[in-house]
Amino acid sequence: MPSLNHETVREMIRTGTPDRVLRLIGKSHPADVAPLFRDLEPAEARLLFDVLFSARKAAKTLKELPPDLLPDILAVIEDEKVARVISRADPDDAVTFIDSLPEERREKVLGHVDPERRAGFHKMIGYPEGTVGRIMTTDLLSLSPDTTAQGAIDKIRERGELETFFYLYVVDEAGKLTGVVPIRNLVVAPPDRPLKEMMISDPIRAEVSVDQEEAARLVSKYDLLALPIVDHDGRLAGLITVDDVIDVIADETTEDMYKMAGVGIKERAFSPLRESVARRVPWLGFNMMWAFAAASVISAFEKTIGQVPALAVFMPIIAGQAGNAGIQTATVVVRSMALGEIESANLSQLLRKEWGLGLIKGALFGFVLGMVAWVWKGNATLGLVAGLAMFLNMLVAATGGVLVPTALRRLGFDPATVAGVFDTMLTDFMGFFIFLGLATLLIHFLT
């Protein structure tokens, strides 16, 4: 059997038959098949899709495509086939496919979907992006509290395959969630025991409008395999599973990383040049404004630098080292915020801890820089000024790394977006000011 790679698949698509292609990829996992689409021409991608579609593997394969590639593949597939893929997919995956379609095409495609399912999809895509209602699956089984264990097992058999089956959900006559029953408990229970006697009452849940990151945090905090999602009236609306949580965590981590780097969260390595320019240039412009502001601090001490040119050698070291330390602290703080670990009650504890770390780093790197400045330039006072400036700027970095992200969050800004640049700005300002200010006070000992 030929190996599964781009060239083999392309050659087989060009010269072989659909049956041969299917035999090649038939036993492969969808996650291994999906990357094959990346280097295919549109006609080749359509043929590969048709093979997967005939084998009812298209939906599971397309869900594995990266977000930048999925729209391109859907663009070469007929509306009716896309609609059938959406109908076959799990509800949360179907929403992803719908979101990947251009707005002008969505209704055309959904027009081929069964009206009942179409209404369900419209409801899900009606939730704001980033909320748990947008990523939940509605493919679940709910039963009344009086259903017996044997009756529940019979219902499970009648229902057939579900995306995931970790819990059975118990709802009242109004459809409100009253409890959950782990499947393992159901299997070992006496056949005539009702669900209300074995269910976990008042289970952990999330509303459809809750941010997906908060829902993922609940799953992680309580070690859940699935989290029930309810509407504003407490009625069971869907669930998210642990695999959804993994995707959310990966997406949110990528988003935070992009934000801290000043890159658009939807930008990819091969995004169009114009799109990349539009996303990156404004952020760099914002940084340049602060660079001019930092330069104004240096300009205020131009006379001192003119008298002691050696000061210019150590300025970037003092500012850069503290800036790196500040970004380290800010990154840890922003991540801890995302995990819900930082609250008003423990902020002072965190600040004391970072001050302690700042004292250690300041003493260590301040001593090293002071000795280097003394030995290199032969002036003990210069060593003292450089070392003391490094020490104090490390304390500034520790303070800013904690207070800048927390202040931004309280002001309603996303700390992942601007905490890094504000912290770097702070350490540049204060580093230059402290170093050049001390040098100005001790100028007679430096010349």
C-alpha cells in the first residue's frame, strides 16, 4: 500500500479511480487526511472531497482543516454537497462550517438543509462569537427524573451513536436541567432504580452567553468530561465536551500570544500581504509613538550624556533587561488572570512575591552590571550609578508587571493586548530617568 503523502494522493487523483483513492485513505484518521488538501489544486481538492463524501467521511475530515484552509476548500464544493456535509456533521462542527462560508452564500447553502435543523443552526449562529452557545453541541440525550435505569439504557440503544456519551441529563417537564447521571453509574444501578435517585443534583453548568474561555475553565477546574449548557431560564440547551475545551484553550492561547505580539488574531503565516500590513502596521505605529516619548526623556539629559558619553553604552542594557523582566511578570499575570487565579483579595500577596523576585533579580544583575561598568570604564561611581539604576528598574518592572495588567482589566481593556507594550514603555521611561538622573546628581564624580 503506498504511503499517505501529498504526491501519492495527487498522482492517484490524476491517474487512478475513486476506489483506489478510497482504499489508500480509507483506514487513515481524518486528522491525517485533512493536511492533504493544502497543496491540491481546486479540481484535485474537489475530487478528494467527492471520495470522502461518498464514504461519509467528509464532515469528520473537514473539521480537522485549519481555519485558514477550510473556506478555500468549501469554496470549490457545490452548495448542495456542502449542505449535506453540514447536515451530517455534529452541530458544533456544522456551525464552524457555516461560519466559514461567505455571508452571501450561507442562506443558499442552508436552503438545502432540513427546515428543523436549519432553525437549530440559525439559533446557534445567532449567539455572539466567543460565547459557549456558539460552540456547544445539541446532540445529547435528556430524560425525565422518573425514568428507570433500564428505561434509560433502552433509550440510549434507541438513540444510537452520539458524538460523546459521558453523562445522561435529567430534565423536568419544562426542560430545565435538574441533574446529571454518569453513564458508569447507570450501568451498575438496579434496573428499576429511577434516575432521580442516582443523579447528581444541581450540577455544574454554564449559560449559553458565557464566554467560552470561562466554560473551559469550569471543565478544567472540576475535572468534567462534559459541561451542560442552559439557556437564561435554566432549560438544557446543549453541552460542550473535553475535546471542545482543548480547542478553546488552544485558540485562546494563540489569541493571547498574537495580541501580545501586536498581530491580528485571524492572521496566518500565508495571509495576504495587504491583510498582514493592515493588522501589523497600526500596532507598530503605536509603539513608535512611545519610542519617541522615551527619546524625549533621553533628550532632557542630553547635556549629561555629552559630558559622560559612556552613559550611552549602558542605557539600553538597563532598559532592556528590566523590560524583559517586566514582560516575564506580565505574561505570568495575564495567564493567571485567564485561569481565574488572581483576585482582589490576593493581589497584595502577588505584588509582595514579585517585589521579592525583583529584589533578587535587581541585586544580581545590578551587581554584575556595576562591576562591568567599573572595570570596563575604570570609574567606580559609574559602576555604582549603573548597578543602582538596574536594581531600581527591576523593582519598577516587578511593580508594572503586576499592576499594569490588573489596572487595564479594571478599566475594561484586554490586558493581553497592551500589557506588554505598556510595561516596556514604563521600564524604558523609568530606566532612562533613574540612570540619567543619578548620573546628573553625581556628574562631578563621573567627569
